[in-house]
Amino acid sequence: MKGGGNAMERFTIGQVAEAANVNLETVKYYEKRELLPKPARSGSGYRLYTKSAVEDIRLIKQRATSLRKS
């Protein structure tokens, strides 16, 4: 997930998880709980996320951590 890139650039679940510093199951969990919008799918069914998904995951993780501390 390096470089300027195109706004429509798509990333795999592994790339998004690594960039957000979470594991694959966390991304799937957030998706299942509808905390993340359903991603687009490739022709072969792979999840395809936008760069904003990384920001969303980081924000969800940060808020969850804050809730546990209070």
C-alpha cells in the first residue's frame, strides 16, 4: 500500500490488515458486525478494499481500545 496511487486502487484483505496492523480475522469480524462496509469482490471472489478501509479499521480499533480503558 505504498505510493500516491489512484483513488480507485483496490487492496486485498491481507494488504489492508497489514497496513492497519490487525489480523485477517479482525477485518472479517468488523465486516460481519457491519462496522466496515462490504468490500467489492474480484471476479474470483476475493475481497477488494479501498484505502479508506485502512483508515476505518484504525479508527474502529482506536475507539475499541478507548472504550476498554474507560
